[in-house]
Amino acid sequence: MPAITADTLTLPRVSAAAAADTERPVRSITTGPRGYEGEGFPVVRAFAGVSTAALDPFVHMDQMGAVEYLPGEPRGTDWHPHRGFETVTYMIDGRFAHQDSHCGGGLIGDGATQWMTAGSGILHIETPPAELVESGGVFHGIQLWVNLPKVHKFAAPRYQSIEGDDVTLLASEDGGALIRIIAGDIDGHRGPGRTYTPITLAHATIEPGARLNIPWKRDFNALVYVLSGRGSVGPVGHPIRHGQLAVMGPGDRLTVAAADSQDAPAPALEVLVLGGRPIREAVMHYGPFVMSTKTELIEAIEDFQAGKFGSVPPGALMPHGPRRPRLG
């Protein structure tokens, strides 16, 4: 169950479509394969099999969980580098601790988002806090990589902490869907995230039988990813379910509808709606680096090895292992 909820009857409603508005059709629907990241936490590779051009300005997205960990099971990442893009970690349920080599950091939980601009180079860690490792619990979130245009590849690193209460809340026209705007804007309502690349990122909960129809900027691409539940997408109503990504075609609005009944344990259809203005520049992606040329990739690796991304701070956050009983 998402941490941020609200009574949709009290929220501003998305405006109805105008007569001249066109619906965005579905270009493709793909199913993300499952895998493991970091020290072994389960993910769905949401963008697998989708062309770079269709995703631009996004590079990569993992759905982390949803999983109910037993004590001692939670896993995260150790310290690692990034350059040339922004990492966005949105925690829907559970908690993740973050720290980086430029003094950014904190606890991400209860619907919060950490927006880290790696830019010229940074080291960071994301790991479950010690108390979660010891007790176990729910873990569910998203990590999204947003590309930076060549002119901003070497921007100074920065960190934004967007608490769950900071997001902008809207209701669908029929009142059956709650929209949480993290960045960008929908129908003139703007989220708190500051971005180099113009994008919109929102999480919507659509109740069984309800329909979400929202305006979308014509110069943005549009993606719909199903976090849980099942329903349909687009004007023809293509079926879509958990772990699937819909790439939408051109138009003024996009539609997602929830099936009349949902399978346990998902009481509603949960979707991430995202898109942005394509950068339309060459992308060279290798591991934790997203650059414009092969030469820049080689330079990134050499700069990291030379310690130019900063250093792990004294007394830094480290992956926590469960306490084990002492013998003897």
C-alpha cells in the first residue's frame, strides 16, 4: 500500500478533454524481466527490450520489490560511482538510507524521493537502515536514471530530498484515481522536483473500474509502467498488468483504466506515468556512467580510478549485516 494517500474528493480534479484533443495510442507493451541488483535485492528491469529512442531522456529503470523481507534479508548497494546523469530513488513502501561523497544523504521512506544529480562525478551508497535489516519488513520502490544533455554532463553534483508530503496531489476527473506529481507538471499542477531535463514523473493509484485521463505535453514522450494490478491503456484499451511498460505514441492526452476487479494483494491499479522532452543526443552507457562519447566513458573510468569523484566520508554509512548470536 503506497505511503502517501488522500481523499480524492477533496483534491483538485484534472480538467476534461477538449474537443480538439487527441488520445495517445499504444506503440508497444513489453514485460520487464526479473533480476537482482546491488548486494542481491530483487528488481524488475522495466525498460528491457525498449529502444533508446523511445525512452529518451530516460536511460534505465528498476522496480525494486515489492517484497516482504524476513529479518536479516534486506539488501542494498555498497559505495559506487556515477557520472553524466541523475538517479531518482522513489520509495513507495519501506525505507532506504542514502549517503554520497558531496554531503548529500538521509533516509528515504514513506513516499519520499531522493533526486541525485551525479553530473561531473559522485560516489554514493543506498542500503536498508540497520533496524530494517534486523526486523525485516516491506521494501518497494523505483530507481530511475534520467540522462543529462551534453551541456550539463559535468554539472556540479547536487542532492534533492523530496518528502512524501511535498508531492503535489490531484484527482482524476471521475475522482477514482489519486495522482502524486513528483516532478514536472500535469494540467498546470507542478511537482517539487528540480530537473535539468524537462520531464514529468507521477505515481497514480486507480481504483477498480476507474479511469485516468490526463493531458500530456505534445513535445514529451510518454511511458506508463504498471507497479501492481491490472487494467488497460490507450484509446483502444490494450490490456496491461504488473511489470509491463507501455510506450505511447503522439497526442494530447493519455488514458489508463483499472480492471473492475484486482487480484490480491493489489487492491488497485498502481502505475508510474513518466515522460520528457527527448534530448536526441548520442548516449554511451557503460555500468554506472552515461556519457555522450566513448572517449568520455574512458575518461570517467580513469577519473574514478584516480579518486576524482571524491572519497567515502569518515564514519560513512555501510551495508549492515544482521547480528548473529555469540557462541560459547
